[in-house]
Amino acid sequence: MNELIDALAGITGPAQVLTGADMAPWCRDWTGQYQGQPLAVVRPANRDEVAAILRLASGMRVPVVPVSGNTGLNGGAMAEAAIALSLDRLNRIREIRPEARVAVVEAGVIVDALNTAADPHGLFFPLMFGASGSAMIGGVLSTNAGGANVLRYGNTRDLCLGLEVVLADGRVLDLMQALHKNNSGFDLKDLMIGAEGQLGVITAAVLKLHSLPTHRETAMVAMAALDEAPALLNAIQDASGGAVVAFEFMPRAFIDGHLALFPGAREPFDAPHAVNLLVELAATQAPGLGETLETVLGTWLESGKIADAVIAKSETQRREIWARREAAAEIAFARKPVIDTDIAVPIDAVADFLRQIEPALRAIDPDCQLLSVTHLGDGNIHYTCWPSNNDPQLKLRLRGVIDQMAVDMAGTFSAEHGVGLSKLGAMSRHKNVVALEVMQAIKSALDPLGILNPGKTLPTPKVIRP
Ligand SMILES: Cc1cc2nc3c(=O)[nH]c(=O)nc-3n(C[C@H](O)[C@H](O)[C@H](O)COP(=O)(O)OP(=O)(O)OC[C@H]3O[C@@H](n4cnc5c(N)ncnc54)[C@H](O)[C@@H]3O)c2cc1C
């Protein structure tokens, strides 16, 4: 053990090797559900130090867990009897090239910090989610994070042009190009994105920036029935030339959960409604955006498909609308025991899923409490179940029902948070057998000693063909 600590200190300097109580922030995840006891936390300053650490770890056969902002929700960054390799000191924004609309950044740059740097150029990095004040570029790339603006800008994968990755043996895979087209063999950049630290450690990236919208219209809309919501989204998209950036669904239970947890919070409408939608449009040149939204909503109000609508009149009102939506993770994890899922189904199957899942869960646990919030524009449902007791078997059954129903509706058990520890069982049960074999083969080729983030993401290679 001392030999390892001394060798790490030889690479980074002793001040950047933490042990004992100093490791506390890396021993627990944001949800409080996962704990780990790393051998040491090491905080390299640059790519070459990362490479030296991986060479050392390979030589000593010591597991390494890359950690960025530690906001992941699936236990993937927890290090148990492993080196926790923190990327937080690789936090330089190397350059912003406004004409090419790219930023060249290191892996430890916090998402909000990138936006602060891009803002003076009239640009932004459009990954919008509740943890953007802490999550880092290496982490959002490694989980292929989604969020509220996927409808318009795509997932993190769609926002990345180039990547620098240190492989398990310390070699540097330099894919740091700012190219929109590059068909030269396998796309190794895309392989590394969403790999959850299984295939290498991301140390830098070339990211796409977009024009900062100068016009935004944000509304809360109450609908009579959720089934009509996709048609409303399409109507607003068609009328606005595709200006919708977010389309989120919050059922009544979510509004109640928000009001209960945040004392100063307000109802979105004068009367309570079952179907509450957050709609946001954004554009750089659109003086008529507000009128367009009002016209569509007015027509739908007259037809009776919309029960009420409130358009934000100020940035303060807009922030209030978004604060409600961005409180989702805090609401879900405020109660324990909790089963949190992030499944996805096709957009036109969301209403059916939500109709059918509640009786299916109550048939198993009549007293469970249920909550959901949905990125309706992309079909990603964060479905939360608070079971009536902490029985592990009960929790497994309830989670299994949610995953199975998503898969049965041509969906996925894992839409945006990644697999980590929490979805290993679902990977075994639901992931295509050949896909698992290919993933294991790639893992073995790139990390033959299995030192990178072991025990996560990929179920143990005991794949049995049906
Ligand atoms: C309040 C809140 C709201 C959230 N909302 C969303 C949301 O809307 N959409 C969404 O997708 N997620 C959301 N998340 C989940 C989380 O923020 C994302 O998964 C985020 O991408 C994690 O980034 P991070 O820097 O914290 O990564 P970490 O938690 O540090 O790591 C995540 C995973 O990536 C690996 N990893 C980290 N850095 C590297 C690296 N440099 N190289 C290789 N592997 C690495 C880790 O080992 C781990 O497996 C939310 C979380 C919170 C707490």
C-alpha cells in the first residue's frame, strides 16, 4: 500500500495524493446510495500524469476509477479498493474558436464554467441539466449525458467532435480533431463516449458550441390528456420552424412533491391539473416567437385540448418554471427507500407506459408511492417508486417491472444516466446477447488486465445464450 502511495506521489507530488479522511468527498455519491473506500484519491494536473498513473496501475495490477464531478446517479464513479483518479485539476479551457464554433477543453472543466467562457462570444454549450454546476466534461462524455435540450441539440455525443483518451496501458489515443466529417475507419470517439470509464480515461475534448439564443419563450401548459401532447409538440414545431428546445411533462404528483419539498414554491396554475407541460422555444432571430406560441396555444385552448397556459413574462418567471423541473432529482432522492429509473420509450408510447405501469406496480406493492417526470420531447421517463418497505427482493421486483415494461414497449431500461452499478442486472436481462459479447470483446482488447472501473457497466462475462 505504501509502495502505491509513494509511487503516485512521485507522479503528482504528495499533496495531490489523498488518503484517510481527506478522501471523504470521493467516498459517497450524490444520491447517498453508494459508498466506496478508495485505496487513494489521486489528482493529476495533466494528461501526461494521467498516463503515468495508468502505466503504474497496469504494472501493479491496481484498479482505477475515473471520477469527474461525482454527480452520476448510478454508482459508476465509486471506487472500492481502487485508485480514484480525479480529473478535477484538468480544468483548462484551452481555446474557444468562435468561427468554427468549437471549444477545446480539458476533462475537468465544469459544464457551467464552459458556458461562462463561451457567453462573451454569443455562444453556448447546450447541455442543460440540474447538475451542470458540478458535472465535468469528462463525466458528461463518459455517460453521454442528456438533459432537457436533447430534442434540439442531441445528447453529449452529438456535441463532441474530438477526444483525447488515455488507454489502460498509458498510451494516448489522440482524436482531437474539430471535424464534422471523418470517415476513416471505426469511430473510436463514439466508442469512448458513454463508455463509463471502461475503455480509457478521457482527458480532453473538442466540443461543439451553438449560438446563444437571443429570444426565448417559456410556458407552462395544462392539458386535458397526455395522449395529445406529442401532437401539440409537433404543432408548435411546425408553426415555429422547429424552435422548440424543451418539452417536459410533470404529472400532478410531481407538482405536489415539489410544493412539499420547497416551502417557497408556487402552483404553476390557479387550479391543479394532472398534465403539466413545460415548453420552451428559443431562437437567435425570431421577433414573432411569442406570437407564434400564443397563436398555437390559443387555438388549442379553444378546442378544449388545453386547459390552461401561462407564458413567462420575465427571466425571473422563466427561472421559476425551470427551478421546478430541475428539482426532479432532489425530489426523487428526498425519500428513502427509493427506486429511481431512467427508462425511455418511443414518444407516442409515453402515455400508454404511464397508464399501465401504475397498476402493475401497485399489484406488487399496493402502498408504494409513485412519481415521474418525463423529457417528453425525447421519450425519456424518470420513473421513481418509493416502495412501502426496504425489502431488497421487493425493490428488485418493482424495478424489474418498470424495466420490463419499457423493453416490452420497444424502449430501453437506461436512457441517459448510464449503467454503473445500478443497472447491471438489467444489462444481463435485457441487453442483446451479441451486443454484450461484442462489448466484452472490446473491453478485453483495450483493457486486458481489467483495471478500468471494474465491476460496473458490463455484467460479468457469463453470457448464456438462450
Ligand atoms: C441534480 C442532478 C440532475 C441530473 N440530471 C441529469 C440529466 O438531466 N441528464 C443526465 O443525463 N444526467 C443527469 N444527472 C446525472 C449526472 O449529472 C450525469 O451522469 C453527468 O454526466 C455525470 O458527470 P460527472 O462529471 O459528475 O461524472 P461522474 O459522476 O464523476 O462520473 C460518471 C461516470 O463516468 C466515469 N468518468 C468520469 N470522468 C471520466 C473520464 N474523464 N474518463 C472516463 N470516464 C470517466 C466515471 O467513472 C463514472 O462511471 C443528474 C445528476 C444530478 C445530481
